[in-house]
Amino acid sequence: KSLYIMNDQSQARNKKLFNHTLVDFQEMETETIGGKRHYVTPEGDRLKSVTSILSEALDNSALLRWKARVGEEEASKVSTQAARRGTAVHNIAERYVLNQNDIYKGEMPFNVGSFQPIKKILDEHVNNVLGVEIPLYDTTLGCAGRTDLVAEYNGVASIIDYKTSKKIKPEAWIESYFLQSTIYSMMFQKTFGIEIPQIAIIITVDHEPDAQIFVRNRSQYVKKCLDILIKK
């Protein structure tokens, strides 16, 4: 497996080097307030995370039923494992897009495998990177968050978000992903003055050779995003 990883890493570096025009940004610390993640802005404001706002605003009855069915202990275990896996895959993707070496160093083979469908999409469709893991906030909207990748997808400036999943997800189940990325695009545009008209969601699915990819114009989600943020 280690030989496979080394060979794949070498091929990846030869196959794709991304162009960078990275924006300058200020890092933000996070705090947990009332069980919800908040970001501390450079001005000292504490703004609730976009994911927390959406989880409160959208229907989560299916999640609650699942927790009731499997029990709190099992649900917590599954959620923790998923979070760790997601973090690992995101870290590999971050290093890859930044053209770093040793992108798989210390990573479990399963997580390396989970990255391969994402890598295929990045190689074929993504370039001209504006930012990776950028913290964003907007005091007017009253929210903050961190976007995975801002780059051109098929030549169009996009918010690009990575997700991991055990099963293929129907589009009807992932409305929150589209709304999250749309809000990120709005915050990025206000902060840096660069229009981001497109969002792209890349989902790597266990034991599937190809990632799910959803590319959408953000305009179709802006109204609902504003409605949620105004009512929060």
C-alpha cells in the first residue's frame, strides 16, 4: 500500500500543478457558545457559523429519527468517525491544491482512497485557485464560516466544497450544501470584491470509483439564504 501511495503521489504531481492567485485573508479563532460554533472576527465580534445557522433553520427530522433508532452512543460514534474521515480527506485535498509534496504522509489508506475521486475532478475541471480554507464573515448577514476552495471550475469562479459520504446522496437531501456554498460566495464577494457566480459540490462516496458532482449557479439559492439569515 505504501508503494501504491508513493507512486500515486508522483503521478499526481506530474499530472496537475495548479495556478495560484491567492487572496490575502485574516485568520479567525472559533469558540463554542451554547453548543454552537462561533467565529471571532478581527473586530472582536462573535458570529455563528453558517453550518449552525442552517442546521437550526432546515428540517432535520430525518437526522433525529436516525439518532433515536440507533441510540445516542452509536450516533455519536458514527458522527465522530465521519468527522475525522472528512477532516483527513479535506487535509489531503488542501495540500494537493496548494501543490505541496508528501500529500499522503501519515494518512490512512482508506482516506487516501477516498480522495482519489475528488482528485479526478480537480485534475479535469479545476484551476486558477483564489484561496484554500479561507475564513469568511459578514457582520451584516451575521454569520461566518470557512470555505474549502475558491477556484475556477470549468473556467468559472466557484465556491468548491468537498463532502464525504457512505452512500450516494440524492440531490433532494443536500439542499444545505447548496445554501452553505451560496452564503460563502456572498461573503467572499463582499470581502474581496470578486464575483463568484457558481458553486460546485464534490461528494466522494465509499466504494464508488467516481465522485458525485453538483455544479449550480448560485443565483437560484440567494433568496432562500437571505430569508434564513434575516429570520435567524
